[in-house]
Amino acid sequence: MREGPWGPPPSARLSPLLLWVPLLAFLLAGRPASCSCQGEGAEVAGEAAAASMGLDGDGPPETAAGHISNSANGRFIYGVASSPGKRASMEDFSEARIDDVDGEKVGMFGVYDGHGGVRAAEYVKQHLFSNLIKHPKFITDTKAAIAETYNHTDSEFLKADSSQTRDAGSTASTAIIVGDRLLVANVGDSRAVICKGGQAIAVSRDHKPDQTDERQRIEDAGGFVMWAGTWRVGGVLAVSRAFGDKLLKQYVVADPEIKEEVVDSSLEFLILASDGLWDVVTNEEAVAMVKPIQDPQEAADKLLQEASKRGSSDNITVVIVRFLDGTTAGDKSEDKEKEKETANDQNS
């Protein structure tokens, strides 16, 4: 796999061979030594518990699924593509929806990459956006509403999942479109990239334990980061922020980093994807592949196929949102040339 801007991708988020490390740490800290620390493809137990959590069960989401929809104001369209790839199980989930909130049409898109089973990812898909649009500050202070809703949803999942003996967690990379605002929130190593003015711009940061600020936060909370094929929290988890992961919750928080962009004519499209794409495709490559494809569903399918072709070993999920009033840098250059030609003709 490539070594991208966020460091070497993990072969798996969880390292079952290093169970003794976190267990010893928890025992020394007086915590229960029940951390299962299972791999991403581990069997998910407790169908009854899942049902009580409002989940549809532990089956995988529909794969290679795509949707295209115009928003009510005709400002954007989107496409979704998903596949288990080379993995035996599918732990990625995605969501794309348009809601009317206080008379405002709102677009909401998310990619959730589960580890330790599907429980956390499926729960976040079913509850995060529903909780968000109920937040009293959703329209007036959207950033605060997103941050509070991420943590509230995480707390609710931990309560609902408290009877489970196996730990489960999930990343979340979400995009909210409210009027002329695009707000991207991220927890974990799924990623959001936009094409603005013809350029690829990452609007989220992969949360990795070896990042200076993340390592410091973890160590200040009493945790540790060690190398085990990649850098891992407690020698187990290769992401430093996530939903769930109750036995590591003191260190692995669900606080999202949020970035806001203006939706104007320079904003062409957004790519949300799990690390199954980003492990093998750079931000610039993804944008270059999507740029000439106007149909976002076709573009999402293209990225999924390319990631598979390049040998991605993970589940792959891609959501693409194309803004209909966006123009490329090339288009703008052509427009300026036409304006110059027109001016010359008028002056001749």
C-alpha cells in the first residue's frame, strides 16, 4: 500500500496478537480485563442486543449500491458506491439524505467504517443524523450542534452496547449542506476531500495515534501509543478517535474536527470515502478521476473500481456530491478568454 499524507495505512485497525498489552494496561489501571480487542472481521455476537439497540441486525449493508438525487433547490446531486472488497465481511456503512429543517433544505452525507464488527457503524448510521436535526441549535449554531450530537450519539451507543463483551467502534466522516455552507466533521481515518477552483483540498484530517497532538492527548489521559505494525492506541487501535471502543474510551474520543466551506461557484464536488479508497488512491488522483465525470454515481463507481484494481485490502465506500453551480478552473479560464475576445471584437 502507498504511504500517503497521513502515514502508512494499517493492515487492520485492531491487532489481535497484542491482546496482552492493553489487558495488562487495564489491569494495572484497575480496569476490567474484558477487552476482546478483536480484528475487523470478527464475528458479531448478540442479535437480541442489536435488536434492542434499534439495529437491523448484524448483516452487511447492501454493497455496490448507488443513489442519485437532486436536492429540492437543484443545487447538488450525489452518488454512492460500496463494496466489501477483499474482506470476508462488510463493516462500512454510508448515508445520504435530504431533510427539511425549520424550512431549510439540508443535505446530509456520511461514511462510517466499523471495526470489531458492525454494531457501532450501523448504530451511528441510524442515529447520528436523526439526532442532529433534532438539535435546537442545528440551524443557528451548526458547528456546536454537530460537536454535541457526535458526543451524545457516542454516549448513547455506549449505553446501548454495554452488555456486549466484544468491543466495537466506528469512524465517521460527514458532510452537512445548509444553505451556502458545507460543514465537514470527522472522527477517525475516513476522509473528506473537495475539488475547489480545480484543486484537491483535504477538508478533514485522519486521526492517527502518532500525530503529535493526538499522542499528547492520549498520554495526558493516562494512555500510551506503541508501534505494532502501525502506531496504535494501547497497542490495539490504529485510529485515535472513534465512536464506541468503550474499553479505550478514555483515550479514543468521539470529538469531531469540523471545517466549514462556502458553497459557491468555485466548489465543484466533494468526495467522502473510507480508508479502503485512500489507502491506495491519493487525494489528487481521486479528484482527477472524478473531475471529467458529471454523473456522481458513475464517478463513485469509478473510484471504487480503481481502488479494487489497485489492490485495496479493505472495505471500500465512496460518496460523491457534485455541486451543480460549480465550475472548474479550466472553465473559468475559458470564460475569461471569451470575455477578452468579446472585448477585443467590440473595440476593433
